Amino acid sequence: MKRRWTQKEIWDYLNQNPLKVTVHIGDLDDMKNLDYIFFDYLTDEPISADDGYSDSLYEVQFTVCTKDFENRKTLVKYIKDMFLCTVSYDHSEEHEYYVAFMRTNVFINEQ
């Protein structure tokens, strides 16, 4: 697993998912009955290092929302292949989505 990331690297990795599901940062008013991976920052702890790096340790959440149970499994596995995550699952009866909330801590290079 990678030690340091840039936001672009995380974004690119999520967009390369095997199902070509749309990645979105922040809230979305209308999901248009599509599957999504949401990427959100939860906490930010700045870290300065002697090696010249300026990083922040972020707690992030990847939220997988799919209409199909198997697609949720596929996307959770894809994300877990790169990030060590705590995962909780839900099923939204109202919107008929299978949901996985995946939290992890990552170093994001600020340079």
C-alpha cells in the first residue's frame, strides 16, 4: 500500500474503478439513479517533516452507493486493494441503494 498520496492520485485511482462508476466529492442532490463513489475529508492533521515534505494526515471516507449488491462488493474490494479501511454497510430502502461507508487515514502530500 502506498504511503503518501496527492489528492489527484486518489482521484485518479477511484476513477479507474473496474465498473467505471462516477466519483464525486461532496454532496449530490440528485443521484439520477446511478452508482457512485463519494470521496470526503473528515479530519485534517498537518504534519511537517525534516525531509522537506509538507503532509497532512487526513481521515477520509469513501462511500460506495450502488443499485446492485454485487457491484457494491466489487467496488469495496477495489478500494480495499489500495486502502486499509474500516467498512460499515447499509441498505437505503428509501433510495434502493446498497451503501458501504469506508473510513481510513491517509497522508496527502501538500506540495
